[in-house]
Amino acid sequence: MSSPSVRLLLCDDHAVVRAGLRALLSSADGIEVVGEAGDGEEALAMAARLKPDVVLMDLQLGDGMDGVTATRRLTSGGAAGPRVLVLTMFDTDADITRAVAAGATGYLLKAERPDELFTAIRHAAAGRTALSAPVADRLLAQLRSPRPALSEREHEILGQLARGLGNREIARALFISEATVKTHLGRIYTKLGVETRAGAVAVAKERRLLA
Amino acid sequence: MSSPSVRLLLCDDHAVVRAGLRALLSSADGIEVVGEAGDGEEALAMAARLKPDVVLMDLQLGDGMDGVTATRRLTSGGAAGPRVLVLTMFDTDADITRAVAAGATGYLLKAERPDELFTAIRHAAAGRTALSAPVADRLLAQLRSPRPALSEREHEILGQLARGLGNREIARALFISEATVKTHLGRIYTKLGVETRAGAVAVAKERRLLA
DNA sequence: GCCCGTATCAACCGATCGGTTGATACGGGT
DNA sequence: ACCCGTATCAACCGATCGGTTGATACGGGC
């Protein structure tokens, strides 16, 4: 006998993409789309009600809760919660790391071949980790030559920096002295491999370290 | 009698999205997906060969030719060329304006309801302009209070700025004097409504003025 | 022909930035 | 107990940035 269908919940903020995925997956054996969510809150509510086996989650969810947060909330509920399979456009180190840290069972890219999606969903339902080849490559590369990650405080500094604030304004915004801002900035420059604040903003946007 | 099916070519760099769209559109009456392209070059080649009525074009096409360029090349071939219907994630002023300027017959968002997509495709095939409501709103808002557009030279300056270069380096890169760079930067700040270079980079990335 | 926008350059000045050195303090890990 | 990473602050200095004023030149549009 074949195992029962995988009950799947879609979460993506683009209705056209959701509809496309539903149409695509409905043609696959052993996969049943039980619902669609357009944002993180909706995904949590529908997951609680529909008890899907797997949530197919985009990381970019528009204005509200982001996909990483939604993933954490979905998986933090213990063993009863659904598996989360991340399906997104970006293969950035930061995205992958954060998604895995948030409890994602798998991670694959929208650029992947569709049949990879089918198998990844079945793997995820079985509790097996499902990382597509490019994603796994990136993870290993990162392990081999680990990039110095920004500390949380440095992240905050970077956020203010991207708003165009000067050092004094950043200092006021974060309730620290201007001197501290400068030391943080120095470390940020070193870690990002840049020499100016404009360069730091550019690299940060590039690596998707900022909203 | 009903008119023959609209012959449609998909162009999107994400295979999963393409497959989803194909699955979705195959369920629609009067629409026939005749091919898929994953980048701009492929789209041009397949359009020449398959002679589709409409090309459904994403603006973000990864590394190579961008969607605006592909649209221009597709529509510049005179009346024989296909209609181009842009389907993308972003409703940024710059994207909409450039796509329309490049000859797009329609522009709609992936966040739109799927049935809007069906009607837009049929409209585009008939040569009618197809702008979804949010996009049309933005266009009108822009006409009512036109934002000062950056000149081409200012764009170049901005590009170098985003690389983190100093004024002197920008001057050398563009073969102009440092003084000229500063005057350009002053106008850029005014037009973007910022006061610092970091702010300019942030706003530029926000409005998608940069790659 | 004239006006206006754009691009180019110069010289100036104060404010800010970037880098350095050195210091204190707190927490986690061995 | 010790070390290491992180966060915090101070003082200093040269280089750069941001703003201003003023100028020339070229092109398109009325």
C-alpha cells in the first residue's frame, strides 16, 4: 500500500505564485494542498487549524511577519508542529543560516527544477532534511571559510547607518556614545570588507542583511 | 465562433515559478503556453521561432539581460513582434515607467489575483493595455506629483557611490573632476530627499534604481 | 535668439568621518 | 581562575565629506 498523501500548506505573499504552485502540485502524486496563506499570521492560524504535514514557506512575506519568524513559530511547538520547507528566491548565506536556525527542515530555491520540489516535499514530510544542491554547496562553503558574522549590536548600527544617519544621530538613537558607534563601525567595515559607510550599506543590501 | 487560443511564451528565471504558471494557465480557456524561457536571450530566440501572441515577462531575470531590455528588444521589431505583458513582484515607480517606456502592453503584479492574470493576458493579446489597479494608481499618482528623475550622469555617480567609492575615486572612474562629482552628489541628495551618501544608497536600493 | 536644464570645473570652509590607541566591564567557555 | 569575544567609552588626528558660490559650455525647445 502507498502512504497517504502529504498534507501541504502553501505560504507565499504572491497570489499568482500561490495559485501556480497549487496547480503544479495538484498534478503530483501523493501531495495534497490543503490550504494557502498569504502572510505569516495567516500561516500560523491555518497550520493550527488544518494540521498540515508540511508548510511550504517563502521567506519574503511582505510587510508583516517574515518567513523566518513564521518558521520559528511553526516549529517551536514541539514535535506536534508541521515540518517547514523553505522555498525562496535567494541563496544568500544569511537567509539559509537563519532559516535553518529557525527550524526549517529543508531549503530550496525557486530556480530549482520542479521535480526537486516534489521530492523535497516528500522528504520533508518524512522528516528528512531536504537541501537542494546549490544550497548545500553554500552551506559547506560557509563552513570551510566562515564569514565573520555581524553581532546583534553591529546589526543595529548597520540598520541606522542605512537610514543615512550620522554617527552622532546613531549614538543618540541607540543610547550610546559617538565613540562606541565608531568602534562598532570599524568592526563592521572589517567584517564586510569595505572602507566606507556607503560601501557598507551596499554590501549589506547585497547580502540581504537589512530589510 | 470563439477566437483561437492565445499563444503565450513564459519568461521567468525561476523554474518552479515557470512550471507553476504553466500548470495554472493550462487550466484556462483560450490560453496556450507554447514555450518557456529562463532568461532574456532565450526569450528573444524563442519568440523569434515560436511567434507567440504574448510574452509574459518577469523584470528580474538574474544575471544576464534584464526584463526591460528584453521587452524593448521584443517590441522594437515593429508591428510583427509579440505583445509583452510584464508580471513582476515590484510596483516601484521606476520599474513601471521603464517597462512601459520599453514597450510593454501591460503590467501586473504577482500579488494580484490569478483571474486578473487571465484577463490581462487576453487583453494584451487583443492589443489592449492591461494595467492592474495598483499599478494604474501608482502611475496616476506619479503624474500628479512627479518625482524629479535622476539624469543619466547622476545615475552613474550613484552607481559608483554604491560601490563605496570616495569622491576622488568616483571622479577618476568617470573621468571628471572631484568638484563635478560633488555638484552631482548635491543634486542627487536633493532629488532623493537625503543628506548623506549612505542615505542615498539606501534610498536608491529601496526604489530599485540600482542593480 | 533666448531660456533652461545638464554637465563641467574651481575655491573655500566647517563639520563629519575613518582610524588609532588605550581603557573598563561583562559574560561564556575551558 | 582564566581567556576571549563583545560592548562600552575617551582623546586625538588627518582625510574626506557636504554645502556654497560662481563660472563656462552645450544642447533642446519656445
